[in-house]
Amino acid sequence: MSFVVNRNFLDFFNDVAPASLPAQIRVDVKETPEAYTLQAEVPGVSKDDIHVNVDGKLVTLRAEIKPQSNPAEGGRLLRSERYYGAVSRSFQLPVDVDNSAAKAKYENGVLQLTLPKKTAAAAQRLAIE
């Protein structure tokens, strides 16, 4: 069985498909006995426009993607497929994070978080009076 696809038909769907869908923050989360390590792709964003919030087990990443430049004077933009605006991503980790020891680093479009696990206080036996 063979199919013949009309080229105009394909061009129609390429032009109609939404080109500026919101970007997604893609993450990898790894766990060690001591901490979680998170790597998030946030290309084309200034580190000042990235916000990380950690509240117990809840981690929220937010980035503002801003246009970098306008077309040169006299030029005409023929097609724009880049997304501009705010994107965010939240997820819950199995164990609370120790905020005082958490670290963030942003390099080459990748945000790396080191989120140490909060150690549970050792059980304490109460003396009975």
C-alpha cells in the first residue's frame, strides 16, 4: 500500500501549526543518600530572570524569556518561532530540602541545583519526672 502526499497539504499544516507554543523547562533529577541534584534546561535566559523557590519538598522553577533583539532596521521578520514570556515548573520531592545548604549554578543554558536532604532529628527519649 502506498500513499501519495500532496506537498501543499504538508505546507498548510506547517504554516498553521502554532509556532510559538510555550517553552517547557526540561529537568533531570538524580538522588543520592545525601541530596537531590537537578539539571534544568533554560536556554537563552539571563540568570537574573531565573527564580528558584524551595519550600519543604516543593521545588518551583520560573524563568522569564525575553526577546533579545529587534530585527535590523530596514529588515523584515519573515517568521518567528521563538517563545517569549514566562514559564514555570513545580514538582514535589520525596524528602524536605535543607534550604540553608542548597546551591544553584547556571552555565551554558543549564541550571544546576544541589538540594541537600533535610536530616530528620534523631529520636529523643524523654525522661519521666
